[in-house]
Amino acid sequence: SLFLIFSCSNSKKEAVYEPSNKLNPYDLYKEGLDAFEINDYFFASKKFSEAELNFENIELAAKASIMSSYSLYGISFYDRALENLERFLRTYPADKNIIYAHYLIAIIFFEQIEDEKKDLNPLTEANRKIDFFLKKYPNSDYAIDLKFKKDLIINQLAAKELFVAKYYISTQKWIPAINRLKVIVSDYNKTIFIEEALHRLVEIYFHIGLENEANKYAKILGYNYNSSEWFKESYRVLNKDYDFKLKRNKNKTNKKEQNLLKRIGEILK
């Protein structure tokens, strides 16, 4: 018994765990890069993350981290990519790729924007992040791209306001509809939705009996967009006999064309 106990205690001493050699971060990074180049972003992200943990050089660790984030973005793992990027900003605040990290966050929110009927959060977050970037890094290489995307976001925000306003119109909730339309007039007057917003204001004010207000917005619409279809629609609202005159003129034109064709036919006989 003593012999067995002694033997077991010796075996335990021999089986004490000793950590293996540290993984080579350069090999891990190369594996990640090879996978990245063939678009195997999931495996690439895993290897870049492992490389980051094993690099002693802080600059190389930061580079591995940003590559891991981009790989996650490449397979549309947006939430994980954002988590990784936020951690990157906290861990490597002085890194040279900090500007790119902010840019990538803005792009991730931007790419999650859907139409005006869907979730508003990515739209507002993209707008907030782009505003932050353009204020902090106005002369960076990425600023031009984000300025273009900012214009698209403004149009989308205006579309959202108009969509909600039209919903209120359909339920005859005039005050909230007016408030939404006025946001477009005041904040998004350079978008393609300004003409319809002005027309809807004319329509609502005329409907509820505030003709002075209706005329005010019709004048704005006419002064700035007097050749647009929305101005014609507003003109119809304020001039009930417009459609009758339009049809009468159209009939006159048709008669003139018919007479002309008749005369041409007689000449050719």
C-alpha cells in the first residue's frame, strides 16, 4: 500500500502542467491575411484576433485588431464588428488607424439603413457618426465619401418625415402631419421631398379652412418650383375650376389637331 501511494504521488509530480510556448503572432497574422485574400473573412477574423492577443508590439496588435474588425464587417457581422471597433478605440486611442476605425463605424451604420418604413435607429446613428467624423476629421481621405453619404442620409430622413406625415394625413391627424411637414420645410429644404411637403401643407390648410396659410405655402411652391407637378396639384386645390379649364383647353387642342389632319388629308387626295 505504501509503495502504491508513493508511486501515485510520483506520477502526479511528473504530470504537473507546464504552459506550452507562446504562439507565433506573425504566423497567425499570415494565416489571417491568407484567408482574408480569398474572402474567408470568418477564419481571417479569428486568426487576426489570436494574433492581436499574442503580439507584444502594440502597433502590430492594433493592426491585427482593425483587420479583425474589417473581416467581421466583410461578412456582415455588424454587431460584433462594432463591439470590436469600440474596444479598438478604447484600447488603442493613439493608433494611426483610429481615423479608419471611426470611418468604418459610420459605414456599418450607413449600410444598415433601409427604406423610410423600416427602423430609424441605423439612420440616426449613421447621421450622428458622420457628423462627428466630418467635424473631427474634415480634411481626411474619407471625408469626401462621408459627405456624399450625408446627403443620402438627409434625403432618407426627409423621406421618413414625409412617410409619417402622410400616415397622419390618412388618419386625419392634421396637427402632427403639419408638424412633420414643417420639419421638411425647415430642415430638409434642399432635398427632393420639399415640393411634395409644400403641396401637402397647401392641401391640409385648405382642407381645414385656413386659406391664408394654404396660399402662403402655395406662393412658396410657385415661386421656387412653378413648373413642377406638385405646384400644378396645389393650383388645382386652390382653383376648383382649373381642371375644367384644363379639359376645355385640351379639347380645343384636339379639335385643332383633327382639323389640321383633315386639311392635310384633303391636300394629299
